[in-house]
Amino acid sequence: MNKKHWLIDISLIVIIAVMGVFVYLELNRTFDFMRQRSSSTQSIGTDTLIEVDEAASSLEVVVNNSSQEAGEELRWLSLEGELLSLSDFEGKPLLVNFWATWCPPCLAEMPLIQDYADQYQDQLVVLAINAGEEEAVVRDFVTRHNLELTFLLDPTNSAAKHFRVYGFPTSLFFDENGVLQSTHIGELNETLIANYLLKIGIGE
């Protein structure tokens, strides 16, 4: 009997230790990203110009840094090898989703976003901007989950910095004129996404 209790105690200690390590690693990743975002804040005021509509932010983000010439629009590489910017999709409602493979709520909402992208494929553009992960990691995730969104790679987290993304997942909803109508931080569910899409002219 004592031996059985001893084995249970050891098992519990091992489980707690494993959980502790997992939590530590996830927190460390989050804090690393926040430190990167914080360290870039000083340069945002002088190096970045964000075109703003009277009602809300617009699609266009213009940068002025060492990797791009002054006035050149910020672009990201898709998994298909195209350099894309948000303004490439002006004229259509746009959902921009910031996500990462290590973020459980991001993974939980992705099939729902895919469903809506399929349902409104002729009306809605969905861009899934990955937060700083390697192409191989993103490509493996997309393949395993059979996803067909437009996935953009952002190894330096430039999009998250410019759009002031404070947590993952974060979703931005732009109307056909490129005006930001809604921002949602956290996991989307069917009711939320349907309501946000109505605000940009999608759905009934």
C-alpha cells in the first residue's frame, strides 16, 4: 500500500515538473516578444508613418528603416513566395489575423477562420500573419492542418509592432475602403466573427 502511494506521489511530482517547464517556456516566449516590441517603440515615432483615416486606421503602413527605402510600403513574404502588402487587397473586405503555432487559442480559432474564408471566398480576403517563426515551422503547421488561407511570414514581427499587437491571437477587420472597423484580441468564436464581418459588409 505504501509503495502504491509512493508511486503516485512520484508521478504527481513528475507531472507538476513537466507542467512547470511548459509554462516557463511559454512565458519566456511571450516575454521575449514583448521585449522586442518594447525595444522598438522608441523608433516607431521617427521611423514609421501610418496613414490614418478620420474614422480609423487605414491599410497602408509606410516604413523608413535600414531594410527598406523611405516611403516604401511594408511587405511580407507569403508561403507561395510573393511579397504582399495589405494595400494590395484594397477594394475587398479584409481580415488580418496575427497568430503563432505556440499559441493554443490561435490554433483553436484557425479552423473557424478557414470556414469563413471558404464560405465568403469571393468577397473576403483573409491574411494570416505569423509572429516571428521560421518558414519551415509555419509551412509544416499549414500542411498538417490542411489550411488554405494566405499565410504571411513576419520573422521580425514588423506587422505586430506597427499595428500595436499586444497579444495573440489578434484579428483586424478592414472594410472595402481599407478602414479598420474592429480589432479583437483573443480567440474568435462563431458569434464574434459573424458580428465583426457584418461591420465590414460580409454576411446578413
